[in-house]
Amino acid sequence: MSLITTLTRDYLTRSFRPFTFTNDYDERLDYESLQNLGLYVHIPFCRSICSFCPYCKELYSRGKCDGYIDSLLEEIRLVTRNQTQKKEVTSLYFGGGTPALAADRLGEIIGELRKHFDITEGIGVELHPDNVTPQVLSSLKAAGVTKLSIGIQSFDEKFQAVLGRSRVDPASLKSALGQVPFETVSFDFIFALPGQTFSDLKGDVDMAFECGANHIAMYPFISFTFAKSGIPVMAKGEKRKLLDEITGYCYDRGFSRNSIWTFSKVPEARYSSMTRDNFLGFGCSATTLLRDSFKINTFSVDEYMARVKGGHLPTALTIRFTERQRMLYYLFWTAYSTRVDPAQFERFFGIPFKKVYGLEAALAKLFGFVTEKEGVYEMTLKGAFYYHYYENYYTLAYIDKMWNLMRTTPFPSGLKL
């Protein structure tokens, strides 16, 4: 796996230089001049820990959660202390963990961020199905939340058992969502579980929209080395067939595709914290992407709070991109939306897209991975699958390695990928 990602990196960056992260970091972040800037806040607490989940999380306690949020507010002040004027940003997303466990304090966090940022495209929060109650939803709406992402994973009890999840009650979801409406209601599902069929996935999609969703996300199961889930990985051919079938079904129903794994019932329903040119991340394990650098905060809640209390940013690792490395990172996450616009690339880098990647784009068209319409490249079904397939390699070769280190070492000395 690492050989495939290494060869791709070396070719597209025209260099044998690895992605090199160091413990060097900036106390002042240069983000004020950046366009298409998003915000992300990580709340790591959960009522119980799912074995398959790779994200930074720990068991919830009210006292520790409150202490963490106090530190989170302080981190926001540290990042924005040199800001000269209010900055326009696209969006704000809360992830986790289970952010709704702190529903009564999300308004406080949003209020602090709004002192410094104008949020133009809404505020999203991830929810566990158990949190979808009229009381919690009303609290979120009062705080300014406009988008929900509910981690269903599967309505089918046999797959809930595989994932170690409890039963989801569709009637309760439908009732609560009917009482407190939101602009976007997205249901998250995991596909490519052992024995899963198109009929199983179709049932999940149909039930999602019956319950009040207007957006769905179908994420492939990825077996992280440290997650210890014990769930077998589906063969490539079966996985491609499932992805193509569920994509075709969504197209037949008139849904629009927003990204590799997401579909909307109405065009304005969107939920993605990833497709941003730049973003600021707050909280433990949160990442920040700027014009020439990428940083990741410590995964340790205790060390995060201690570092912020000392008046310093909780950055654990930083990479200073070469121009070509930044281009590769840009293209990888832009392609997640299933389209690449050369005009946007040129606005960001000041270099014509075809001057840098014209040959690669031509080959992608030749092999049927993309089509070109009015100068914009759109992924085909084949292209979307192979993007997913490569993303799986990327996750296991890079993200798995980084997160495994970060889980055991709060502030590593460095990392090469």
C-alpha cells in the first residue's frame, strides 16, 4: 500500500521528498487573506466507544467536558488574538466524538467564533441517533445550527451488531426531525460490511428519506490497524459493484451527487467539512490547512488543555509544503467533490492547471476516469470508484500511520510519510 502512495506522490510532486512533519509550529496563523476558509471544532467525548471508529475520542464525563470546552474557547482566543478585522468564512462544523453531549455549550463556542468570523454557509453538527430528541434539536437550533449529520451507520440490526451499535428507532427519528426542522439533515451510513448487499443499502437509503433526511453519506468501511474492530474487509470487485449500484439508484431517484460518497435530495442540502481550500481547526486532533502549511493538534485531551492553559497553541505536528506538495493536497481533496475546475486551481496557485497537470488530465480522460465539459473535469463512475480505491490506500498508508503515532505520543518529535 505504501509503495502505491509513495510512487504517486513522487510522480505528481516531481520529487522524492516525503511529506515531512516536525514539532515546529507557528503561534500566529496566517489566514486573514485566505479565501474559501472553513472552520472545524472537535468535541471528543462519547457515551461509549465504537471499536471501528478511528477518530480521537474518550468517554464522556460532564466535568472533563466542561474543562475541555473552557480550553477550546481559550484556543479560539489564542488563534484570533492578532486578527485585524472580522473574517468571512464559508462554514463551521462540529465533529467528534459526540458534539451533542455538549449541546448546552455549543452556543457559547459559536458565539465566541462569531466575534471573529462571519459564517456564510451555515453551521453543522454531528449527532448520535440517541441525541436526536426534540429537546436536543431545539437547543442546537437556538444556538444557530443549520445542518445535522446523524451517524446511523445502518438501520439493519445485523449490521448494527457487526459494528457494535445499538438499535436505531426510525419512528423516533422521524418524529423528532419533524418537530424541529433544519436546512440540511444528513444520515451517515457505512457500506462494504461483510455480507452487505445492494438491497441492504437501498433499504437504508429509503428509510433515511422516510425519516426526514434530505442528504445521505455512504462511507466505505476502512479497517484501521489500531481500531481492532475485527471486521473483514470486502473484496474490491464487490465493493465497486455496491458503490456503482447505490450511485445508480440515487441518480435514478433524481438525487444530485455532492461528493464521492454523498447525495442530496435537493440541491441546497449539503454537508461536507472537507471540500474547503483552507480551514482552521480547533480542539484536540483538529487540523488546520493554510496556503503553505498543514498542522494537527495533539490527540491527548489532558495535554491539549495543559498546553492551552499555558498560553500556547496545542499544535503537535506541522508540515511546510513545497508548491507541488500543496498542489497535490489541493487536488486530492478537491477531487473528493467529483469535479476539478482548472479556473479555480489557477486562481489559487496563479499557474494554469494544464501547465502543471495537463498530461495527467488527458490520460484520465483517455482511460475513462473523467469527462471534460466547458473546461471542468467531472468524474465518471469508474473514476469515482478508483478515487475511493486510492483514498483507501492513502488512508492506510498516511492517516493510519499518523493517527497511530498521535494516539500514543501527545507531541511527537516528527514524522515522515
